[in-house]
Amino acid sequence: MNAAAASTYPIVTRVWKSSIGRKLIVAITGLVLVLFLAGHLAGNLLVYVGREAFNDYAQFLHHFLHGAGVWIARIGLLVAVVFHVAATISLTRENRAARESYAHPATIQTTKSSKLMIWSGLTILAFVIFHLLHFTVRVSFPAERYVDHDKFGELRFDAWRMVIDGFSNPLVVLFYLIAMTLLCSHLSHGVQAMFQTLGLRSKKSAPMVNALSKGYAVLIYLGFISIPLAILIFKFGR
Ligand code: HEM
């Protein structure tokens, strides 16, 4: 394919066809997911403030922009996840083909960490499907049994009680802990790679970027695991 013919492709196709374009897609969608995690954790920590604060927050999310807000966020997240996974799969395939003719110790090291990224990523994906069935579809929390009232006396779903009941099951908590541990490892490496792709990690700034990525991953980890552990072990809310 000559350059003149390739330049007639739409911009999206041109970005996808170049490996730096796909790396940028992984980095930008990764950033969207990293920001989502910080926002989701901040909201979840309201569980400690109490039932009313947590349920007010859940009610706000579901009524934002007359109910459209939550769907805009869901579609945005879905698009980010699909592009993040598809671009990663495509880059991995391409790299594997190049690596096979080119094996030396540094490449083997890269292979190990990219394998861990793929397996941690797939576990996070499986976790998200379980988590959606658990807390969004609420397969085991029928609305008629989880009833709360807002300050105007309007009926609403008792999301706080659902979280407390959800984490009263040790097997569920164990699965969350495993998934959060892999999420922490995925984030720690992924945030560093994101800075690298966006050209924000030079030789000089690398130690700071690495510390920032690890620090962010650990904060997200501790915040998320604190909730199931507080409920199961310290009987918070029970
Ligand atoms: C202790 C950890 C967590 C708790 C207590 C928690 C809690 C919740 C709750 C209560 C909801 C339902 C919100 C609603 O519909 O009112 C929810 C939705 C969701 N959570 Fe989590 N979450 C946790 C960890 C995570 C993690 C680590 C991820 C991502 C890797 C995640 C991704 C999502 C997504 C994508 C939704 C769906 C949002 C929607 O469309 O409604 N959560 N979570």
C-alpha cells in the first residue's frame, strides 16, 4: 500500500493501522478507566459515612440528567473497554510475530510482564462481568426486599444494605480480593506504560512516574479492599 493511497483512509482507520496509533488508543482508554476507578472509589467510600449518604449518592447517579447520565457513562465505559482490549490484542499479536524472530533476554523479560498484563486484564474483565451481575443487575438482591426512602419519603433501592449483604459472603469477598490484587498489579504497570506512550516518561522523570504509578495503584487497592474486609471481618454495617 503506497503512502498516497493510505492517506485517503478516514482518520480512525489510519490511527488503527499504525502501531503507535493503537498504543495511543490503549493509553487514552486506559486513562479514562483509571479516572473512572478514582471516581468509583470516592463514591464507594461513602459506604462508611452511612446508609443515607450512600443511597443519596446512588440515587443521584441514577437520576443525573433525568436518568441519561448513567447511560452516557455506561456507553463511554463500554467503548473505552472494547477499544482498550481490542487494541491490546492487536498489538500483542503483532509483537509476538516480531519477537519470534528476535529472542534475547530483554525481550523475554518484556514477554513475562506483558503476559501478566494480559492475564490480570482478563481476570479484571471476568470480575467486571461478575460485579455487574452482582451490584448493577442485582441478581441476588430483589428490589422488593431492598427498600429505602429518601428525605421526601420517595421509595428507592437500598444500595447500602446490598453492599453490606453482598460482602457478608466469604467466597464473594475472596474473589473481590483476588481481582483487586490483580487490578493493583495491572494498574501499577499500566499507568507507567501510559505515561511512556504519552511521551511523559523521560529518563529523568522515570523514577517519579514509577513511584506515582505504584502509589496510585496501592491507594486504589487499599481503598477498594477496605470495604469488603471491613464488612466481613470487622462486621461493619451488620
Ligand atoms: C469494594 C469494591 C467495590 C464496590 C463496593 C463497588 C460497588 C458498586 C456498586 C454499589 C455499583 C452499582 C451502582 C449502582 O448502580 O447504583 C457498582 C457498579 C459498577 N462498578 Fe463497582 N464496586 C467496587 C469495585 C469496582 C471495581 C474494582 C471496578 C472496575 C474494575 C468496578 C466497576 C464497576 C462498574 C463498571 C459498574 C457499573 C456502573 C453502572 O453501569 O451502573 N467496581 N459498583
